[in-house]
Amino acid sequence: MANPPVLLVEANSDRAIALDSVSWIQDPFSVLTPNNLSQDGRSRLMLFAVNLDFKPGEDISIVTAQAEDSEPATYPLAVEYVGRVPQVEWLTQLIIRVPDQMANAGDLRISITLRGVTSNKVIVKIKP
């Protein structure tokens, strides 16, 4: 069995190493932001992972992401980009769009899945 993908966290915590993909500011994140480059105005999160390798012929379509709130309700998240961090070949960055239903979510536990193998769950904070 392949090693599962691992989302990176801050030292001694389950809190994701995550940034707003445009401003590079840490959480809490808003669902909507006037400072991004998209037409929909939704925030995009930049997460970092290891053990996220594509085989020849594979692309971003084999990576899925999901968020779980405190209820716990689960929400699919759109993965818009997966790529190596320049000059840090062992590290992969993912860009994930924050959907509308996250507007009042608070702390979310996010995980990713690659070829049916799910990562650890990491915490990000979504503010109203």
C-alpha cells in the first residue's frame, strides 16, 4: 500500500500550515474576499503536503478534498491546483476553493484523498 498523503501542520498541533493563495495571510479565512483574482470572489486556500505524487498520465483529477465541520457535516472542496513548490521538490502545494456553505463554519477539519488513500485531517478556521 502506498504512503498516504500528509498535510503539513504547525508544530505540536493539528492546525494546517495554510495561507490565503493571493495575500499569503494565515487563517482565519473568509469565504469571500475582495482581494483575489477570481471572478467569483471566493477565497482560495493554499495547503502543503508530502507523499502527493502523480504517476505518469495522472493529473489533478485524482485528488479530492473534503471539509468536516463540528456537526459533523462533510463538504466536498474544489481542488484547483496541485504542483510542486519551486526549488523544494519534496513539497506539494494545493489550492482549494472555499465554497459558500462554509460561511459560518468556524474550525474545519480538511483532508485530501489520492487514489482512494486519505490524508490526515488538519484544522483551518473560516470566519463569517
